[in-house]
Amino acid sequence: MLRQQVALINEDPNRPLELFTQAHFNEKDTSYIRSSLNIGMTVLGPFDSRPTDQLGVAVGRVEVSPQFKKRQQMLSAMSGITNFDDPDFIPVLGKEYSAETFYGIQATKWLMIRPNIQYVRHPGGVSEVEDAVIVGLKIQSRF
């Protein structure tokens, strides 16, 4: 993982804007996941009136290994089932793409409330699955 501060909000050292990237590359013949890549940015104190809040945006991609994909294709062909809605259908997995944004509200010195929204294209790497929008909420306390 690489993380680099690239700017300060209003030249305040307590309010950095950081870019990050995270990448994984696995052995294609033995690993289920061939690669994953995420890039994004985070800002601490995005607004003058909210100097301890956090804002983040990221996009990512996950790819199934070619060997696993070949195995899925073979099993799917052997089953003879071509209807995706059949519970015995074996989908061929490929790539999943995602995007996420969050806003962390520092409600008190000890309480962070962080709603987020994610968009996932080809969930699970299955192109037949409808894209998904996921809304979440993280509540974090420090004592």
C-alpha cells in the first residue's frame, strides 16, 4: 500500500489531502484471485467548519485468476445448464469493479459517524448479476 500526502487544506498541517493505492498480484496458477487494485483519496477536515471530519473516495477492481476462470468454464459446459436463474448454474467469474465514497462526521472527540455508499459492477465477478448499490454506516467510539 502506498499513501502520499499531496496537499494541505488551507495550509493546515492537521488537514491533509492524501492519495493512496493498494495492489495485490497473486500466482495465477494457484490463487483464486489474480489481482486487485484500489486507488483513492482521503481528506481530513474537508471544510473549515468541520476540521476533524473525514471525506474519502476510492475505486477498485478485482480479477479472478485465469486458471480458476477456465475451471469454471469447463464445469459450466459439463453441467449443460445455461440458464443463469437455475440454482445449479455455474457462472464464469471475471472482474468486479467498485466505487465508494464516505463522509466521517466527528460528532464528539470520541464518536465518529461515517455513512458510506458503494457501487459494485459485476458483483462477485459475475457479469450476469445486476450491479449493486450498497449503503452502509460505521459508528466508531474511542475511550
